[in-house]
Amino acid sequence: MVCFLFAVSVSGSLLAGCVATPTRAERPDPPVLMQWEDFRPATTEGVWIAGQPSEAALDRFASEAAGRGGLVVNLRTDEEMAYLPYYGRSVSARGVRYVRIPTSGSTLDAGTVAAFENAVRGHDGPVLLHCASGGRATYLWAMLRMQREGLSADEAIAWAEAERGKPWERGEDILRSFGSASEQRDVE
């Protein structure tokens, strides 16, 4: 920080000030990449849930989807994608359709479910749903199960925690809120 005295007369007073020395912007941590073997099948055949796929995992997904119209749905936020600016083009270059629905833990809601439903509407091929670690993708799928299969919030929470191997407090709140909102829509 650089401090200096400058003379500015405001009603006969001198003012002093400090200016912060600019620092380099911090880069986000590079993403942890998941291998194909770490992808988890969802409850619908041909749908996988994962964290950020590696190049080799994308190649494997593309080969699984060959001739059947694969779709990658990415939930990562703009900040999370800073290290991967060409990711969408990389997916598309493999002959796989790419849809991005930027979603943070605080914005995972009924609107995200609707955007996902819209992305997969009319799509019959394999789907890879992912975020950074697989957490948001798992909880989005749990929300979808609540909507499609009538799972209660408790059932969806139990399923999501079993899939992830650990609880996510924010995810539990999201599923309970989604369940309450769904019940309200059913009443109306």
C-alpha cells in the first residue's frame, strides 16, 4: 500500500490518502478431472452422473454415444469454467451435443430442473450430466426423481447421499425446499 499526503483544500483542511498497490488476480484452482471408471450410472439407462470429465473420459463417452446422439449437460459456473474456456467446443468436436446450465449450489432449484428437462426433451441418446465434483449433478438428478417418480424429500436425500458417499447439507435443504414447492404446485 502506498500512502501519500496530497493537498486538497476543503474548507481549509488538508486531506491525506492511501492507494492500494494492485495485485495480480488470483487464478481459480485447476479442475479435478474424473475418469470414465468414476462416472456413476443414473437411475435411467444411458445417463451418467459425474464431476468434470477428463479428455479420455470424454473420448469414452463419445465412443459410447457413437451413432446414438450423445449429450453432455454441464452445470459448472462461469468461474469454474475459467480453466476450460474451449470445453464446449471440445465436446462438440467429438460429435456430442453440448448444453451448459451454469448452476451454483445456491441456484440449484426448480428452474434448473426445467432447464435440464428442456435440454433432454426429445433426446434419445446417452446423457452425461456433470458439474465440478458430481454433487450438484447428483442433487439435480434427485430433484428430477422427485418430480418424475414421486420420491419424497427424505427418499431423495437418502439416494443422493448414498450416490455421493457423503451428505451435503446445502443439498438436503435444496431437496426439502424443492419437495415443499412441488407439493404446493400439486395443491394448486
